[in-house]
Amino acid sequence: MPKLFIVSLGCPKNLSDAEVMAGELAAAGWELVPGEEGADAALVNTCAFLSSAVEESEGEIRRLLRLKARGKLAKVLVAGCLVEREKGKLLERFPDLDALVGINSLAKAAEAVELGKSYLLPPAPRLDSPRLKARLTAQHSAYLKIADGCDNRCAYCLIPSIRGGFRSKPMESVVEEAQRLAAGGALEISLIAQDTTSYGADLYGKPRLAELLKQLVKIKSVRWWRLMYVYPERVTKDLIAVMKANKTVCRYLDMPLQHIAPGVLKRMNRSSTERSIKAKLAELRRAMPDIALRTNFIVGFPGETAADFKKLLAFVKAEQFDNLGVFAYSREPGTSAAGFPDQVPEPVKAERVDALVRAQSGVVDAINAGLRGRKLDLLMDSPRFGRTYRDAPEIDGRVEVEPPPGGLKPGAFVKARIVSAAGYLRRARLA
């Protein structure tokens, strides 16, 4: 049986695509292996959201092609967002590649490997659940993509041009896919899309994420449902009510806000305003005082003034986000913001990133002080490390547990008391 290994770069949405290709390849007779040692072929699923991601993807392609040149690999294929961003130009730059697989051609992965043929298909008008999928995450924790593409035209973002317009999976398909994940041992399922809160708008005339959750929580073996990539203005009262009424829906939201200064939000072409963001955060915390909120911010966007950044810094200190990602604005060709005047110098961006990270460090210290002594449920990812409902897999913090001899079983839920914390690593004893 020929052997193939997959490298998936970038976000969980990309990992979900890699799982579809893995399913197709396994069904075609390929043995999936965890590394290049002994493999006959390699597939790198690329990210191209930012220039830094492009550099990482290209670095991995070069590394694999060097292995091929030394006879360590027979074939190297490339899939994912970089393929869609560059299309045929990628083969011109890397002529030793054997094939390309676009993000709308995932079911062609096995054919691409066998035939050495590239597949670059346009987005289908409707998104369906994959017929095959091989899990690349831990058995107990899975990602479920409920939609793809995006209709939000944020000025800094290439996603609509890479992944096409927003397309939801039919609700019955999502439920069936969730049931298969649960039957395969998933105790935690994270719902992902470019914008999960727009789920169903294209199919049903209005967003139906709340209705979808009502169906999903009927799958009793799943202990945690987690919502990623939500837009604040689309977090409806109905969605909040479903979260509040169902204990299996984590009191957690990943809500990329990007900025708070009105002028910056307007130039970013975000639909949120300072007032709407603050009102939504207050509404969520009134309804669920124990909610954990994760967000991202972009600093150094064109035209961001010292006063704009000062407002953002004060906002971060005041709102006390549980988890926070900070990114320096990246000037991406093909985006409208790339041509904006008043581009911020790189040294200023770096200073602002550092200042925001330091501010968040102080916030985390305050949060940790409140966590010490609390008894929480942990989902164990390994014999020693687990996570609370407050932490998404591979993204947020973790808890180191003083386990019994032999450790704890990955996938086990245990109760533990937080005894100390530093940054995003907490330590606990079994309660």
C-alpha cells in the first residue's frame, strides 16, 4: 500500500479541507502516515491569507521538493488557498510539483495523486457535506465546517476572492455529518465557517444558526458544542437564548472584532460600530456572566492614528477578553486596503503590537487571579494536559493536571481545581 503524509497549514477551516482530502486518499488505497519518513508522496495544504502565511507555505513546498530531489519522495502535491490565490502561476514557479488541488476540488485529491493532474474548479453554487472524511484531529475533538466562502468585503481580506461567495451546507447535511463525528467518538465539536453567524442566509433567506444548534444539541453524546468565527451584529437574541438554555453549548464565543475606533472600522468596511460592539458584549455578559470571549485585532491599518490606537488599547484593558490575537496589518495585493493612503510604517505597527500584547498580559493576570481556587470540568487532550470550556483546541490556553500514576485518558472529562496560573497555562489538581 503506498504511503502519503499531509501537512495542513493555517486555520481549522483549512484542516477541515485536509480531512476531506485524507478521506478520499484513504478510500483510494493510500496509507496516511504522520511524517515524511517512508512516505511515497506528500500533500501540503496551504494557507495564503497573509504574506507571512504565503512565505510559510512556500517554505514547506521547497522543503518537500528538496526531499523529492533526493529521492525521498516520489510525488509532491499542493492544495489549499495558495493554489487558489496563484493558480497556474504556482506550477510556473515550482515546476517540479506533480499536481495542484484547488479548494473546490477536494474530492479530486486521489485522482490528482494518481494521475499527476491539477484540478482547479470554480465554487459550486451549493455546499454539501463531504462523502468521505478522515479525521486528522484527536478522536475526542472535531471541527465541523457548516459553510464556506464569504460575502463580507472587508478591505484587508482576500478570502472572498480565494474561497468565493458565502455558501451554507443544508441543515440536514450538517446534522448527519455531526452524527457521524459523534459516532466516531467526538465529544467536542467546534462549528466553523468564515462567518458562522451567517449560516443559512443563502439557503433559507435568513441566518439559522440558532435553529441549527437546536438540532445539534439533540445529539446527546456530544458534551461540548463550540462556536467559532461569529460576527457580533449577527449574534441574535435567539442564538444567545439557545446558548443559555443548553449546557452542552460552551459559554464561549470566538468573535474577531478587528478594531474599535469608528474611523478604522469604517475604512475596514466592517459592518460593526463601536457602539454596536460594546452593546453586544454587554448583552452577552448579562445573559451569561461566565462567558469566555476570544477576539482578534489588527493594528496599523492604513490611517490608524495614535488616538485610534489609544482607544483600542483602552478598550482591551476595559473589556477583559479571555483570549486575544494581535496582528500587524499586512498589505495584501488584490485587497482594496492595499491602495489606501496613509500606510502605517512597519516600526510603528511593531510598537503597537507589542503594546497591545503587554496590555492583554495584564488582563490575563487578572483573569488568572479569578480562576485560582475554582473547580472546573476539563476535557483531557493528553494524559497530563486538558482544557476548560474557556479554551478552544490548539488555539487558546490549557491546563496542566497533576494526574494519578499512569496519567489520565485523552478524551476523559474530569473535575479539577485550579491551583496556579501563569499566562495561558494553568495548573490544577483533581477535585
